[in-house]
Amino acid sequence: MDVYVRATWYYSRVSDSAYIPSGASAVPAAVPTVVPNKTAAPRHSALVRVTHWITTLCFFALLVSGVEIVISHPRFYWGETGNDLTPTLFKLPIPASRNLVPTGYKYVLPDQNGWSRYLHFQAAWVVVFTGLLYLISGLFTRHFRKNLLPRGADLSWRELSSAIAKHLRFERPSDAEAWSYNLLQRLSYPFVIFVLFPLVIWTGLAMSPAFVSALPATVNVLGGQQSARTLHFFVSLALVLFLLVHVGMVCLAGFKSRMRAMITGRAATPAATTLERT
């Protein structure tokens, strides 16, 4: 019975393998050379990429138009009202684009307040709808839980301090980080998505007379329309700071590879293996 089992196993192995002539058994098998190739693996879904670039374009439109709006009145207040005759909370040391704004300069900049407000309003609504699409999709696909939310083991002081130290030393990220989000990304991205973006939208809507007339409590909580404008300014600065750090880390990690991953959805890494047969 044992001989029959071993014979059956032997013939099954021979039938599953390629036939090798007996004369070739004395010739050493050649070591095949595997040319290093590049295997592409999914990195970002199509919806993540599309919403990322739409948000990027809108953010630059909001930034440019927001700067023009600030130039028209570079003074900030706290409370419900604020104008050229009231004391300021703080003011930017730049010339205004309106003669009535007391900035101390002997000249004014060209007034671009018309098109800038129109562009700011339109780009803001595009960001709102794009963000809602990204949020709904992320919840259904569990993108936030799988990719963005930090894991419990990563929240230890040892892991956190090590990640901060690497970034402060401007160390180049490892190849493994091309396929996933590192700890600081898992901490900063949810904060931007779920805190800063909703807050900048809320404070922006609180400056709209139509929105405030419909939902006055949304601006009363902030302390008034001028308070909403001041908070909107500081949250916008935080988003700009995040953008600068984000672009800097992309350049450090490899601008071409990261851009390719966000455009095509795939990150390419060389996979070289050598097979030896004896």
C-alpha cells in the first residue's frame, strides 16, 4: 500500500511539471536573469484623485480671491460690527484698495473687489459639493477608517516622537510609505478634513447676510459677523500653512512619484528578484 501511494505521488508530480530529458540532467541549469520591472499597485482611487485636484484648483482660486478681498479692507474686528471708524482687533500693515480705509499709506492698490468676491463665492460652493462627495464616498468605502485614521499602536509617545523627529530632520520617507499614509499624515489629514475645512466653510457662510438671516444662531455662536471674518482669516492661514508643509513633504518624498500616484492612481516601485536553480 505504501509503495502504491508513493508511486501515485511521483507520477502526479511528473505530470504537473515540465518534462526534462535524461541527458540534460548532467548539465547545470542556467540561472535566469530577471530584469527589474516595475509593478504598479493601486494607491489612490479615482474619486480621491478627482476630488483632490478639484479641491486643489478651487483652493488656489479661493486663496487668490481671498487675498484681493483682504486688500480691500485689511482691518479685523471682534463682535458684530466693524468699520473704518471703529477700533480694530488688529490690522495688516499693507495698503488698501479703498481710499476710505485708514492704513497710513499715501496710496491705494487697484481695486479688484468685484471679480474676487464672485470667484471666491463660486469656488467655495464647488469645494463644498466636492467635499460632500468625498465625505460620503469615504464613509461608504471605509477610506477614512482604513487609510486615514491613526491606529491605536501608532499613538504611543515613542512612535509619535520618532515620526516628528524624522520630519524635523527632513529624512526622506521609506519606499513603504509610498503605499500608505504615515503617522503624521494620519493625524493631520483628518484634522484638516473634519475640523479646518468645516470651520472655514462655517465662518465663510456666517459672513453671508442671506445665510445669517436664515440661521442667525450660526453667527451668534461665533460672536458676530466680524468675529466670523477674523476666525475665517486665521483658519485660512492654517490651511495655507498645511499646504506649504504638504507640498514640501511631497518634494522631499519624491515629487514625480507622488504626482504620478495622485494623477494615475498607482505608485511604481522596482521589483527585482533573482531565481537560482541548482
